[in-house]
Amino acid sequence: MFVYCPECGAANSPGSKKCRICSAKLPSEGKACDYGKFDFESEPKASKAVAPPAYLGLSITLSICCCCPLSILAIIFGLQSNYAFKNKDYDKADRKSNAARKTILWGVALTFVMWIVIFVSGILD
Ligand SMILES: [Zn+2]
């Protein structure tokens, strides 16, 4: 990680206090991108405007179509994701959203297997 001079743009070795080309004062390490115009550090990391998808529509559809117990679990994960987002717990909201998606995928996969089994057993009957 080089420290770039805000005056002349020269790359300086990490930890340098002054530019080796123009002797301008260098920004402290870790703020190499801060040219005084944008203060990225002041932007809170957890300032998401968009909630992670809760897949509620999908999981409700799945529960109506096949009464799969996994879809109930997916609805619970989706609701937990929404709830965590409202409480500004964005990490948890993301995790629950992922859990809901995985649960729906498993539910769909199991439903297909179930249908195939029913179909095959109907043919063999
Ligand atoms: Zn310089």
C-alpha cells in the first residue's frame, strides 16, 4: 500500500510523512484515498438504505403450493431478516436473508424430488 501525495500524486512508501517529490504533507496511513473532498471514514459502515431480500413472497408461495415445512422456516428467516434490518442489525439481516434463500432452494429441490417420486411411483403402479 503506497501513500499517494495529495499535491503531486506521487507514490510514497507506506508510513511516509512527507512526499519524496514535492515535500507536501502526506495523509496518514489508511486514509490514502482521502483528498479532502470526500471523507469516507465519516460514512458509517452500516448505512444501508436497501434491506436485504427477505424472499417472503417466494417462501409464502412455496408454503401454499406444497405445504413444505421448509417454506415455513424460510418465512421465519425472512421475517427475522426484516426485523433485524429495522433494528439496524444489518449483518444479521444479511445472514437471515441468505438463510431464507438457502431454505427456499432446498425446499424447491425437495419438492421436485417429491414430485418425481410421486410421478415415478404412479407409473410403476
Ligand atoms: Zn508530492
